[in-house]
Amino acid sequence: MRTPHHDLLVLTGEKTMNEQELEIQVRFLNDLLYNVVEKTNAFCTANEILDVNKCRIVQKPHLVQQIINSDVLPPFVFINCKN
């Protein structure tokens, strides 16, 4: 599976950064985001679903994954980060 590419804003303490250094940083950030942050279990554990329609909060990872995998979120159903 190919790692996805993200639109990233890279801020460094250095005044200048050559193209090769920037490419290394972007590749590292893409790998980090894909391998750590965006894994489904980690995502579902770190987030919850706020369903305003039913006045409930869904925190079980398998239910969060089920809702997130649906094509369209219903109105007033929000993904909330627990951090």
C-alpha cells in the first residue's frame, strides 16, 4: 500500500533549507503520519463521535470506526479528538 501524501507546512528554526533537506523532512512527516497517527485503531481510540441528534457520545473504537467508514456523516454528528 502506498503512503498518502499530505499538504504540509514545515516550520524550522533554520533560515534556509535546501531542497534535499526539505524532501527528507516531508518524507519523515508523511511516514510518521501514516504509520503512527493514521492507523485506524489509534485514530478510533484517540477520537470519539458526538451525536447531537441522539444526545450521545460514542467512544468504543469499533463503533467509531463504523461511523467513520460510512460514506457521509449525518447532520450534527461530529468527530471529536479526545486529546
